Amino acid sequence: MPMLTIDGRTVPAPEGATILEAARAAGIGIPTLCHHPALEPWGGCRLCLVDVTRADWDGWSKVVISCLATADDGLIVNTKSRRVMATRRVAADLLLARCPNTPFVKRLAAGYGVTETSYQVSDDPTDCVLCGLCTRVCAKIGTHAIATQSRGATKMVGSPFDVEPADCIGCASCAHICPTGHIRYDETPSQRSIWGRSFPLLACTQCGKAVITEAQRDFMVERQGLRGDYFDLCDQCKRTAITKKMATVGK
């Protein structure tokens, strides 16, 4: 098992683990914005940069993206070196210029001593930090209903041609994973509205609680080969039914 040193602590890491994974497993915090354990590492936000060196590098070190760099044996990692903190501060400063009114961004920037951006504030402030989590989770599910559009200061997330995305199944995964609450949806007991579309909700046949959208059920039945009645019960009622069934085993 690889052994590395992070902020003066000797830390073990499973084979193939990243520096970020090794640090978090040891209770050492490294900030991230675009990272989520359910998705492949992306390395877009640059907040998880760390300094690495080795005993035989004669004092030379380099900055790496901890969510992508592997936790190799013998690495010496500094998560709060001067240049690492300076780079994170610039990233936070730029985010504050793009999202000056977003509480999440304001808290993030304040953590690095940035209460007012040193850059020109966006003429069209937004809550979208372009972390890519929403588009990546949509792609992971297999729908590819939303994507980033344009580039530079005008880059944004949306549906192709700014029309209601035909491939959206109303799962709201994009909204749930968004760190700033930029993607919103409305929901009643019978339907969910998101990205300009409304989706009928399936209700648990036992307790009446909304389970998923009909479109999501159809998508999962087709892609995963599940039976349609698999979604008749919500998770809680499924667990209750299994518990009752197990209790009768052997009687």
C-alpha cells in the first residue's frame, strides 16, 4: 500500500487512489467545486491544487490537481503552500466576479480573504459557477439533455438551441447536484417541472408518495431492463416489504 506524507502526516492510500481521496480518507480537507464521488474526476475548478515533492527532488516541487493525481508512494504533499493558496484565491476572486450575489460563492471567496472581487463584475450576474456537475451527471445517466454553450464570459449551461430538451427525463439530478441552487424545478404531488417541461410523477401504490417521473421510469426500463412494476413502491415501502418478507422466512 502506498504511503505518502500530507501536511506532515503519514497517510496510507489504496492502490490507484488519488491524492484527494487519500487526504479525505485521513480527514485532511482539500476544497473542491467540480468534484463529486459519483462522477469521474474532471479537474476543472482548480480549487483542489496541491504542492507535491519527494525527498530526492532536492527541494523542487510542482503543483498538481489532487483529484486527478495518483497518491504515489513517497509523495510529500502540501495542501496549503503559499502558491497553492494564492491560486485558490485567484479562482475564488474570478468566481466572485461572475457570481457576485451568490451566497455559496461569497462564502467560498471570503474563506480566502476575498470579500470584493478585484476583477470587473459581470454585466449579467449568475448563480452558475460552471462546475460542470450538472452536465456531467446528465451524461452519466445517459440522457445528455443539457450541455455548456458558448465560451469565455458568455459560457453557460442550457439545452441545445435554448429549447425544451427533448431528451430530458425530469429526474432533476442536475438540480440536486448543483452546489449553488442555480438549477431549479417546481414540484407538486403529481408533476415536476424543469427546463421548461412538465413531467407526470409516479406515486407509490402503497403510501402515495411520489417516486420518479414516468419518463424516468420508461428510460430506466429500456436502458436497464427493469420491470415496470419495480417502481410501484417507493424505497421506504420496498424496505418495509422486504423486512416483513424476511421476518417470515423459516417460520
